[in-house]
Amino acid sequence: MNEHHIQSAFDRDLEDIQAMIMKMGGMVEAAIHDATRSLVKRDEELAAQVRAADSQIDALEEEINEAAARLIALRAPAASDLRTVLTVIKVSSNLERCGDYAKNLAKRTSVLVQMNTIEGAAKSIRRMAREVAGMLKDVLDAYVQRDVELAEDVRMRDHEVDQMYNALFREFLTHMMEDPRNITSCMHLHFIAKNIERTGDHITSIAEQVIYLVTGEYPEESRPKGDRTSFDPKVGGSE
Amino acid sequence: MNDLALAAKTEAALKPKISAKGVDVYYADNHAIKNVDVNILDKTVTAFIGPSGCGKSTFLRCLNRMNDTIDIARIEGEILLDGEDIYDPKVDPVQLRAKVGMVFQKPNPFPKSIFDNVSYGPRIHGMARNKAELEEIVESALRRAALWDEVKDRLLAPGTGLSGGQQQRLCIARAVATAPEVLLMDEPCSALDPIATAQIEELIDELRQNYSLVIVTHSMQQAARVSQKTAFFHLGNLVEYGETGHIFTNPEDSRTEAYITGRIG
Amino acid sequence: MTDIAMPGAPRKGSLLVRDARTARRNAAEARFRTYGLIAVLLGLLALVVLVVSIIGNGASAFRQSYVTVPVTLLEEKLDKSGTRDPAVMAKVSTFGYAPLIAAGVQDAMDAAGIEIEGLSTKGAGGIVSKDAPAQLRDFVLSNPGLLGQTVDFTFLASGRIDGYFKGRVTAQTAALDKNVSPEQLLLADALKEAGALETRFNWSFITAPDASDQRPEAAGLGVAILGSFYMMLVVLALALPIGVAASIYLEEFAPKNRITDVIEVNISNLAAVPSIVFGILGLAIFINFAGLPQSAPIVGGLVLTLMTLPRIIIPSRAALQAVPPSIREAALGVGASKMQTVFHHVLPLAAPGILTGLIIGLGQALGETAPLLLIGMVAFVREYPSPPIDGIFDPATALPVQIFNWTQRSDPAFVERASGAIIVLLIFLLIMNLTAILLRRRFERRW
């Protein structure tokens, strides 16, 4: 994006729409951060705030989609401009999903507050959430700077999140086998972990969008898959 | 959008620059414009779109009485500019046209120098008392038309020697030089290449700060790019008039939808 | 009719093979080109024949034989009283001068040692133009002080002698001709040998007035050229403003209705009216009714104006029409009035076309003969008209009429004169058309 369009209004529109994406990214990042903190701190009030904030994210997504549709209708973007608009639409939908997962996490927090604590689980989840939030931050940076290398890096880091999830999965299994009273909270915690893992997948998808945006091609499917749980014959297909 | 802008917008919407009420135009027996009502706002680009022969150009030419030059044209109804009926017998079309400038489809500079082209309007309207003032007007008009930097060294060169896009900007400068309040543009880019077109469109966007612009265009994309308001004409009727973004994403009338999606010509 | 190619069916056959239809089409085109070429060549041939015959006949009119004669201005013949009183001297008519010239020729013969049997002194004097005595008399009356002296004069040779050097007259024809004798031809040869007779460029053909039937060698185009020039001035002064004003009004201002349609059609009709009709009109209105003088350039100019007007209006309107409407729209669009639009933008652009039409109209008027015959411009006029504006009321002739006049005279020397006059007329027309072309080239603008 070195050169400006002759029609400066086109530039303004493109900038506006991307600024909205950045704003949305920031909101999702905050939501993940706050939801995790509410889980660790068992802070019901914070959890309620996160749940309330999600409607803003949803509204923003709608706004972005409308703006993108308008931009396509009015400016007939081509080439890199077209990719920009297309990725904006996809990225906003990815971010919206991430926001939903954060909201879900906050919802489960409200339930978990009423139950026994599982030793170490919250911290593990927080580590995992931190990793994911870091990925989100990096992918947004990569998006702004059109940085393919950083995007590729984020894409690879999803592997680590997957492995964390695998570890947690086994940990929860152990807890549940030790004491059936833990099953309810472990199930909730497992869903939280799973959702964070899914958030990582969406972030990976955003990273792929960044690569597409810059190069015009999607990366080939050579990413290491860390989530082996669905292939474990003992556990059976989870998803 | 903050409240202030909203308030300003509402006020502008209440006080249109040009207001047409029940306008009918006949060319001999041909009923070219049928009962058109439209309010054109100040500091806004309004685009007229529609298939060929739908009357959009005819209606545009009613707004500065260019149709007066056609013997067989007859107009009924009322067109108000700032609340004054421009078809009042007391109105001299020459005075009106100084207020409502026009840019035509084909760049049509006079076969004179660039300076003479721009200074012609101010000169016949007696807008400058001396040569220095005239030069000032010419420079500011050329600057407004984003042409000054390209021609400042050759103001005495013939205007017809410029490129097509420059010629059209020269015509815009010529229209701007008479200090109009409204600028009418009749397919200003149809004879230009895409780059020149983009430059004119950018210019139109800048001119919006100071003028009310009405542009007739065959290119729906152009209407989408430059205008804030769009009016769709079909067979002499004003089918739909509204926010450009709205018209191009979610038109109300099925004929508008059919036209902008390329289903009727 | 089996192999009709249905629309939509692909065309078969190689592009490298020409089918019969194409071959026929190409042959037809080649034939047509040949016809066209033949037509053009025929036209060119006609033009060449015309030009060659005119130049062949007329070029010699610009050269004339002159005899140098030492004339002794005998006092006892020219001023018997010896008072040098011009009034008294003027009593001696040209008949008194002729013997002096004859004697002069005899002197020249003696000086050169020429002797020709059977040639009297009077006969020797016959080789000099009949115009010479008048020329001599004019000289003597304005220079009475030279009386008694011998002065060398260069006189025009008589038309027959001149014709002899131009091949028109031979010893055989001279024997049958009472105007010239074979002896005179011998004398002319001898004088030429001696250097007393020479043939050179003849300015007086262009400047001198017409001369009578007996003196073709002295006849010139001066009055005709002046007359034509005055008429063109009249035509220009009237037809330009009237024609341009009419065409501007009709083209730019007049409402399009039945009346203007009728006017338009009639202007075209007027252009097709035979020119002699305008002559009758001029005779009836300008001379009989208005009482303007006959043979005067003013009447000729008025008649030619009437004739030229439609021929100026039509191209002027075409020139105005050719100005693109976008220029008018542009001017109206910045708020110029109708008249400002026309005078600031349309007229300057149409000016080359209008001027071209005007010049071509003037050219046609310059070559027009028929109407002038009817208003008496065919008269024999020896007096130059006075300078304008008075001059346009003086009698004069016009170039084409002079040509017509000369072709009707009996002396064959006038054939040469008439052709020479045609050359002069053609040169004027050529200059005017060239001017028109140059104006068009110079001022035509692109838009």
C-alpha cells in the first residue's frame, strides 16, 4: 500500500474499514484477557462484564460487514483492494467467533465459581489463554504491517496451543478418574480449554488471511496439527 | 457521526439548494420528463443515473435552463434555486447560468489560450476590475480544478492542446471561475480514460466542500464512487432517490435493482 | 441451391484460396478504379488543352514590336507662328505629325543604308503604329522647347508589322492586304537587323486603355482592370456585411418556422438564377428606375452584389453550422448571452470559411460577363475612371467584357489581345483562390 489512490475517498474508506478491524481485534483481545482473569480470580462481576461486552463485538462485526458490502458496491475494488475487503470480511467473522468463545468462557466462569476448584487447572488455562492472546496480538500486528513472516510464525505457534490443550485434556481425565465429584467442573474446564484451542484455530485462520492478503495465495496445508485427541482410539471422535 | 454533524445534516436536508416540484418536460409531443420531484442538497454530490434516453440529461439541463436553446422543448412545473423560481419570467437565463455552471460531456474548451478560457466568464460578468484581479480569479479557479500546477507555465498556450482529462479540468475551472453555487456535469468523464476519470472524480469530491454538484453519468460505478445521493431515472420518471450507499446495496424499487444489477438497459 | 451456408454454420475453405465471389468483387473494384482514373485524366487533358491554347494564343500579347525613329521636330510644320503658344500649337492635328514620323523612318533607313525598291516615304512611315502621331503630338505639346531638334522616339510598330514578327503576317498575306505591303515587311526586317526595331515586354497592354479597331497594337486593359477593381470594391463593401449579417441571423437567431424555411429555399434558388436575369434586373432597377449612370462600376457592382449574395450566404451558413455546438454550449454554459456567444466564439471560428466563401464569390463576380453586357459596360471607354469613390460612377468596362468585346473585332491581332486578357483574368482568379486556400489553411482551427 505504498501508493495512494487517485480518489482519496477510496483510501479513506479502506482505512476506515481496517481501523474497525483493529478496534475489533483490540476488543477481542481484551475479552480473552478479562475472561481468563475472571476465571483465575473467580471474579463473577468481571465475567458478567465480558459477557456484556460481546454484544459490542457482534455489533462491530455487523458494521464491518456492512461497510465492506458498501465498499464493494460503491468502489468496485480490484486486486489488492479486493483482497483487503475480502479478508476484512473473513477476519471480522473469525474475530467475532473468538469473541464468542471468550464470552462462553466468562459464562462458564460464573458456573465454576459455585464449584470446587481444580488444583492448577485455572493456571494452565491462563497460560494457554495468554499464549492465544499473544498470538492474536501478533496476528493483528502482522495484519497491519502486512508481515507475512510474522503471520507464518503465528500460524506455527498454534501447534503449541494444541499441545497445551492435549496436556490439559489428560490432566482433566486424571482428575475425573480420581474423583467423580470433579466431573462437572472438569467438563466445564475442558470446554473452556477446547474453546481456547478453537480460538487459536481462528487466529491461525486470520494469519492465513494475512498471507493471502499480501501474496494473493493461501498457504499450503502443511501446518503441524497438535490436537491429536480426536485421533485417539481410546477416546473416540470428539468433534 | 456526532450530534453536531447530524444536526447540520438534518438542517441541510430541510433546506435544499435546488428543489424541483412536479417538473414535466416535453420535446414537441414527446413527454421526456414526467412529474419529477427532487430536492438537491448543498455541498453534496447528487448523481443522476438511468438507461439512455431516460431523461436524466434533459432534467439536468432544465436546472440551468440550457433547454431554452432548444425551440421545441417545453417545461412545466417549478424549479426553485434557494427558493426562487428559475423559470420566473423575471429571471434572465444568462444570470442564472452564471450561478449554475455547467460542464459538458465532451471537453469543449474554447479554441483560445488557457487563460482566456478561464477568464472568459469573469470577463463577461464584469467580475474583475483590473488585470491583476482577473489573474487572481484565473489562478484560484485553476487551483480549484487541480490544474494550476500543470499549466501555470503555459497559460497562454491554447486550451485545445491539453490532454483530454486536462481539457475537462480546464472546463471545470472555466465553470468555477464564474463563482457558481451549483455545478452541473453532464457525463463529464465519458470521453476520458480511466486515469483522467479518476482525477476528475477526485476533483468532484474536493469541489463538494464548496458547491452543490449534480452529475449525470452512464457509469453506475461512477455514480457509486462520487456521489452521496443518487437519483435513478427510468422512462422519464424519477424512480428512486436516496442515499447512494443505500441505492447500491439495497434499492427499494425493483426497477432500480434491475438496472444497477445489469438486468435492464 | 444445396450449399446455402446457414447462419451460424462455420465458414469453410482456406483463406489462401480466393473464391469466385471475391475474385469478381476485386475485378469490379479494379474496373471502377480504371474508370475513375480515365475520368480524371480526361479532365486534366481538357484543362491542359485549354491552358495551352490560351497561353499559346495570348502570351504574345505581352510582347510588342517597337520602332525607334529619330524624328526631326520641324518648327515650320509644328509652330508656324513661332510663338510656342500651346493654344496655337494645338491647332496642328495628328495629321500634321504623321509626315514627320514618315520622314524620320526615311532618315533611319538612310542612316542604316537601307534601300527598298518601290517603298515611298509614306509607305515607310506606315510601319509605325497609327497611334504614334498622337504620342508625338502629346510629347511636343508638353515639351515645346525641343522644337527644331531631332529626338529619338520609340513608337509601337503597326499591328501588321508586329504580326509579321509573331508569324501572323507573311509576304503572301501582305500582298493581298491593303494595310501592309511586302516592301514594308522587308523594311521591318532590315530595321530589325539595324537594331532600330525590337520586340520587348509590353506594359502598356496592362495599363493602357482600349484602342480602336485600326490600332490593335495600342489596345490595353487598363480601364477594364480598374473597372473590375471598382466593381469588386462595391461588391465587397455591400456583399460582405449584408451576406454575413444575413447568414448569422438565419443560422443563429432566426426561429425555425415556415417563413425562415421559405427564405432559406429562396436563397438557394437565387444562387441558381442565371446571371443574365440579374443584368435585366439591374437595367430595370438601377438604371431605368434609380437613374444611376450607365456603364458605371457602381451599377455593375450592385448587380454583381445581388448575384453574389446567395453565393456568400450559403457557404457562410455552412461555415457557421460547422462550428461545433459544444462551443456554443460552452459559452452559454458560462453565462454568455446569445450575441456574445456568436461574436466571441462562433464567428471567429467560422471566419475562415466565411472569408473563403466571400473570396470565391468575388472570383465568380469578377469573371461574370452576361449581366454587365446588359447594363452597358460593354462600351468603348478610353478614359480612365477617376480614383474612388467618384470613380465608381464614371464609365468603365470590366475584364470579361473587354475580352468579349475584343473577340468580336475584325482585326486578327485582337484574337491575341483577347487571349492575353484571358490570361490576366485567370491570373487574378488564381490569386484570389490561392488567397482563399491560404486563409483557410492559416486560420482553420481544430477542435
